Amino acid sequence: TKVGDKYFSGPAITMENTRVVSQSLQHYLELARGDLFKVLHNILLNGETRELALNYMAALVNYNVKKAQMQTDDKLVSTDGLMLNFLWVLQQLSMKIKLETVDPYYIFHPRCRLVVSLEETRLKATMEELKSWMNELHEDPSKFSEPKFPTECFFLTLHTHHLSILPCCRRYIRRLRAIRELNRTVEELKNSEGQWKDSPLASRHREMLKRCKTQLKKLVRAKACADVGLLDENLLRRCLQFYSTVIKLILRMVDPAYPNITLPLNPEIPRSFAALPEFYVEDVAEFLLFVVQYSPQVLYEPCVQDVVTFLVVFICSQHYIRNPYLIAKLVEVLFVTNPAVQPRTQRFSEMMENHPLSIKHLVPALMKFYT
């Protein structure tokens, strides 16, 4: 709130003056987060404190699981600011992780620090299938390798994206909707003033107009602050890069021959893939939908090639995902990146259409989806 009052409470918040302020605030944020990273990195480098630091990081994720819900009591979870700072630090920590060193079975490991509830919806497995497979796995502890730092760090970062950037995106969209509705109400009240100014309801209408204007001012200021913290291209690019690593891990699970994937995929769905939490795929789609709408220039990253492969593979393998709404979300990404809808994603759209797997499989898959 203090930041909003100090930087965005001038007479008029214009696009131009907010952009200048945004850039300097983003610069300060980078510096502060850089210091946070150094602190945590040093604690992790020290053998005596590493274990406690990892416990602290996991606790931060586990205590904030409710942030992913549609309705959250903000008093019971950490703030968006804390979660975004934590995400930034984790992104730096996981930047150099090689995918070969990540154990995809970590969230099923008896010593996994992250609490993944059995109630959490899975990509394909039902609760019974999940329980019986987990029992099978845990009967033979030799199947599991000792969790190493790269694996722990990778999954901590993945779960933190789920609890930081995505709730922020949802809140941002809700706030824009509220601003639009308030603007409409203010306009309607002003335009109809001639009808009510001499009526008995005049004082009530005036009070309402005043209240709406105050609320609108607050929301516009909050939006300006959110633009600084959320529409930070560096942050969004790093999210996209991290999601491309998640995508590689998932694609490798469904076809070990990745990057030389062939369609159709093996009719026998790997159980390790089927048991993954649904949000591993859903978050990627939701993040892409947000970026296409509010920061499409982020999509010009080299890692986008993996994103395209991921969309094509799962839209063309609908039997791999139990939830039809999730497939619909992937198709929606295809729709919003169409240049007729978002002209700035033309290259992304061309990559989708010219992808070697699309040429043969995409049209039949879309026909099947729509029918």
C-alpha cells in the first residue's frame, strides 16, 4: 500500500508516467531479490544449514497450499509479494539444473518434503489407482534413489509457481474486471444524473457515486502496482523457461525417445505420468493464456519450441488426460494465439501449424475434440 501511495497517487495515472516508475521499481526489486538469493544460496552451500534451509523452503510451500484455491482467506496465507520474491530466488537456484539429474518419481518418494495430498486431482489416475500404485512403489524401497538437491529444488520451484505467479495472474484478471464494472457504474450514474438529482434518492445516489470513485481510485492504484510486480518481462520469461523444463520432463515420461516423439503415443499410459497432479499441465496452459493476453512479447523465447510440441502432443493424445476441460484449455491456447485473435503471436501460431507432428495429426484431433 505504501508503494502505491508514494509512486502512484498523483492526480492522474497515465500509461507514460507509470512505465517510467515501473522500470525503476522493477530495478529495485531485482536488486533486493538478488540479495535474498545470495543469503539463501549461502545457507544452502553450507553443509550444516542446508537441511534446515530445505525444510524451511518446503514449509513455505506446504503452509501456502491454499493459495491455489479460487477463494482464499488472505489472512491465512503468505502475501503475493512474499511468494513472488520466493519464486524469483527459486528460479535463480534452479536455473542451472540439468534435467537428467531430476528424479520424476520425487513426489511419490517416501521422503518427499512436499505435501501432495492424495485428494489432489491427477492427470489420469483415479484415487484407487493412485493408492494401489503408491502401495506397490513403497513395498520396494530400493526402487527409490536418495533425493538429491537438484530434484528437491526443481519440485520446490514447480510447486511455488503454482502458489505464486498463477494466483497473482488470477487476481490481476479479477481486478481488471472489477475496474471495468466500476467504470461502467460511474458512467451510468453520471449520465442519468438529470433524472435523479431532484428525486428523494439524490443523496443516496451521490453517496454511491462517491463510493464508486474512491474504490476505482484504489483499484487503479493497485493495478499500477501489480503491473510492476507481475508484468515484469524478466520474471515472465523466467517462468516460461522454467515451464519449458517441466514440459521436457513430462514429455520424456510419456515418450522416452523425446525430443524424437512420434504420434500416436503408446496406448499404455505410463503410471508415473498418470499419477502426476493435474496442475502440472493446467498451470502451463493458464500461464500461456495470461501471457498471450497481457505480455505476448514474452513468447519470443527459444524455449517456445518445447511449448509448441507439448500443446500438439496432448491435443493429439486426448486419452492421456482424464479431464476434458483441461484439453479444452490447451485448445483455447491454440485459439488465442491465432493471429486473428492476437496479432502479436503470429510466429507462435506458425510454429504450431508447421510443427512436423501437427501436419498429420492436429486437424483430426481438433475435429475429434469439437465433435
